Amino acid sequence: MTEVLLGLGSNLGDRLATLQRAVDLLASHGVCAVASSRVWSTAALGGPSDQPEFLNAVIRVDPGELGADEVLSVIGAVEAELGRVRDERWGPRTVDIDILLWGDLVRDDARLTIPHPRLHERAFVVMPLLDLDPDPVLPDGRRLLELPVPRGEARPVGPPLAVP
Ligand code: ATP
Ligand code: CA
Ligand code: CA
Ligand code: CA
């Protein structure tokens, strides 16, 4: 099975409930999580200062027959169902779901950049990712563990999200 990893983040409202609902809603749209990282707490990076801390997690999903464009559409639907309002870039949001990795796929066009271009720079992605894969290798062969230490602080605050 192609390894497909999604990053989840929330820094508004009941953040933990939102992350879990995101997992459940993704499944209801055919994007079923098969594993979750622990839940991590991270200070917001970029965007307005003084925004609340994020909770973040990374999930491994089985996209079934869906391709990356279709999963991106599902992500948009789930973000909308959870009440995300598109506002200031990197501003507070109820939920943000990104495609981090899709097996060895490399893609960069107007709709999608995979791997996610900033994934290796962000502790809030790298730390949960390491829960699922202790030695991730990017499609270009670079090992995440050999790249510069990512920015930001992250600490684990809860067990993995429930997967169906
Ligand atoms: P960042 O990309 O730095 O994490 P963000 O998640 O806040 O920022 P959004 O406003 O959520 O950015 O997304 C803007 C657009 O990014 C989406 O509409 C989508 O088309 C595009 N996009 C490109 N690559 C990806 C990806 N790998 N996963 C999710 N969206 C992506
Ligand atoms: Ca993001
Ligand atoms: Ca996003
Ligand atoms: Ca690996």
C-alpha cells in the first residue's frame, strides 16, 4: 500500500475533539486512517503572534481508489464541515489538513505540492511524523533525520487519535 500521510492541526475551539472529528469525517468520505501519531502541542509558527497553541497529529491513511486530487477535495469538504473559515494565511483555524507525503509521488502544480514543501522544517509535523515512522525518507532520498533540526517546539500531550 502506498504510504499516505496527512497532517492535522487545530488551534481554535475544542482542539482535541476537532482533530478526532477530522479523522472520523475523513473516514466517512472514504479516506480511512489506519494509524495516528500521538497528539502534540506546539506554539504557532508564523502568522500573527499571540495566537493560541496548536494541537497537531499526523495520520496514515488508506486512500483506497482515491487519487491525491480527490483526497484534497475531501480535505476541503472536511475543513468546511468543521467550520474552517478561510482567513489570514497561517492565522488561527479550527482545523488544517495537509497532504504531507504520498508514497514516492513528487508533484508541484497550482493545486498540490507533494511532499508538503515545509514538512521537514516544522517540528509540529516532524515530531508526530516520527511517531509513525522512526526514519522517514523523502522521495528524493533525503532522510528526515539528517536534515537540519526543524523549527519550533513540540511536546506530546495525548495518546494517538482513535482510528476506525
Ligand atoms: P502551509 O501550506 O504553509 O501549511 P496552509 O496549510 O495554511 O499553509 P492553506 O490555506 O490551508 O495553507 O492551503 C492553501 C492551498 O494549498 C490549498 O487550497 C491547496 O490547493 C494547496 N496545497 C498545495 N499543496 C498542498 C498539500 N500538500 N496539502 C494540502 N494543500 C495543499
Ligand atoms: Ca498547513
Ligand atoms: Ca492546509
Ligand atoms: Ca521508513
